[in-house]
Amino acid sequence: MPSLLPDLLVTGRYLLPSSSQDGLMEHAGLAVAGDTIAALGPTDRLLGLYPNARHIHEPHGLIMPGLINTHTHAAMSCFRGLADDMPLMTWLQDHIFPIEAKLTGEVVYQSSLLSIAEMIKSGTTSFCDMYLFAEDVARAAATAGMRGWIGEVLYDFPSPSYGELENGFTLVREMVERYRRHPLITVTCDPHSVYTCSPSLLKRLGRMAEEQDTLCHIHLSENQAEVDTCRSVYGCSPVMHLQQMGLLHERTLAAHCVMLDDEEIELMAGQGVKVAHCVESNMKLASGTAPVVKMLARGMAVSLGTDGSASNNDVDMFAEMNSAAKVHKVACMDSTVMSAETTLHAATMGGAMALGAQDRIGSLAVGKKADMIVLDLHQPHLTPMYNVPSHLVYAARGADVIHSFINGRQVMQNRRLLTLDENDILARMSEIGRHIRDLRG
């Protein structure tokens, strides 16, 4: 419970504390003390209790938890549209890896700012990122006041960020210590994948994650080619490869998980593995449809991620929810699966659970961090309103978000970013785009 008196009231037509329509409150809001939610309730009651608090009221507003994007490569916004309409391995090995080799920390910083600006403007308040030059990604998140789980991706070959692999382990260790007590930034251990990381690298980084008590964030079973490669080299699937090394556990956040069989789902569920489902990237790269409905039936914590803007091509979590709900209905030929509430849960509390942060974020409750967004419902595509989760998943857009708060701090007001200079970011990214075009020749 917060000890400070609330200094901010945010009220509106509706308050949706979680993903459930049953919890919807009308003409209500919440009180914030510092970075923490101090009270929820009817607007009149809050005004009576805290008359001196700053008051933001939206008569057509919906207040809800901020969305949580559990798998991004934020800096890949600089590659948006660079290489589209091709298979994953062709896209990765022939286009992305070669141009990534020419990246700098400053390009990553500016590109991360661009993605973070896009995330804030579309309702995301937390993201989990694995990429190169992670220190610069963390610097961008801290500058923006964004909540982030951030890791330096490691693989067998030299990195444009840290050089030889040994330097990468040093970098991760130093970042963990630097951000250990940071209010917004948490550092993760991030092996890229089983096809770019040797068993010794995977085991060593797994030990580091255990010693430092951090998440281990990895691409896993993203498409059939990855599974086939792993079977040919190690004689088993990527999931079983990690299991044999003791790397499937409650600290494992596995991105994609498209090619899983029933036995693997059962195993991962029993080990407490968390999943970041990236439906739009998987569709665009024709990787397949992850068996998310089966994962949920086994009780797995399933969250949503956008992947990077080079394979999506945006980081709008409202669009991700819309796609996730519909894809699984048609994949299962069952309109009842991935309901609006199930999908909204994946984008909020499911994300918090995947990051081990369900006690702090993912829903709006007294004692939790004040990470929330406000949508303007007074629009043609959101009228009339019968069921709020349904509207959020099937009708709402990222552009409907008008206010955003992270850790009690307002970072967007009436669609205007308060912690970032949007025009400056766009101008700098236009220059970077011209530079990247020149590098490709």
C-alpha cells in the first residue's frame, strides 16, 4: 500500500481493471500516489477523498491496463520494409544479418526511440526486447520513461556490438549489475536461437540467468526449417534440445513456438515455460500458426509480442490482438476459441506473467504500479458499446489511445508525447534511412 497521499486522479466513462467485462466500472477511475495505484472507485468518491489531487477526466474515456509487448527488436524499426515477402531464413541470412553487421550504437538508440514512440502512441507501456547494442536500447527506454526488459542477444559468431563472444558475457553481466535497482529497466539473458548458439553458449548463458535470477529470452521453434536443422545436427527438436540441457524452466521466455507437438506443449507447461506469441510476424514470414489454443488449455502463460518492425511491420499491440483472436478461430475452425477476454488477457496479465511481473503490472489494482492507458470511445468505430473487451480486440486501434501513464508518470497527453521529441526522432530516422539505403548499394 502506498504511504503517500494520491497526487493524481484519472477518471472516465469506464474503468476496466483487468481483461474481464465483469470487472467493468462506469463513471469511475483511480487515484495514483507516486508510482503506485492507491485507490479505485467511482469518480465522485475519489474526488471527495482526494480533492487536492491533479484530476484528468475524460467523459468518453476508457481507462485500462497498459499493453505488454513481450517480444520485440525495437531498433529494427530502421529496417521497416527493407526486405519483405520472402522466407524467414532468406530474409534473416541474406538481408538482415548483413546489414546488422554495419549497425552502430547510435543508430540502435535512435531506432529504439522510434519504436518506443510508436509503442507509447499505440498503448504499450512495457516491452521485452532482445537485440544488439542493448545498452543503447536501455538508454532509449530510460529516456522515454518506458518500462522494459532488455537483453543483449548472444550468438556464436562475432557481434557488431561487443565483438567476440567473451565480451558479450561481460557486457550482459555488467548490464545486470548496472540496472539491478532501476525502477523501469530489467536486464535479461538472451541466446538468439538453437541454430545460432552452440550447446556450450546456451548452457553458459542459462547458468548466468540462474545466477543473476533473470529471464532467459530465446527464439524457439519458429518454423519448420529451424526444427529440421536442429534434428539434423542434434538429433532432436529445438524444444527437446533445450530440455536435455536443462534450459526449460519458469525463467524461460520462448518467442514464437510455432512448431510444437503435443508432447512438447505438455513438457513446457510442466516446466513453467512462458511463451511470446507473435502472430503477425509468423503470418508475414509464413512460419505457421502456433498451437496457442493447446498451450492455453495446458495452463501455459501465453503473452503477445509484435516481433520487430522489419517482420511485422509495426509494433501496434491492438493490431496484434485483433490478428491473434481471428487467426486461431480459423485455424481451429472454432469461433469460440481465443475469445476477446482471453486475447486481452494475453496482452496484459499474460504479458506480466511471462515477465514474472504479475505482482506489479498487468492489471489495475491497489498496490500495483500505475501503468495505464486511456482510450477515446467517442468514435464511429467504437459506437455503440456492448462489451468492452470485444471492442478492444475487434474494433479498437492503437490510434484510439489518447493518454498513457507508466510508473505513475504521464508520458502521453492528448496524443502528444511528453518525454520524447517526436519531430526530432522522425527527422533523425529519415537521415538514418538514407544512410542504410546507401549501405545496401
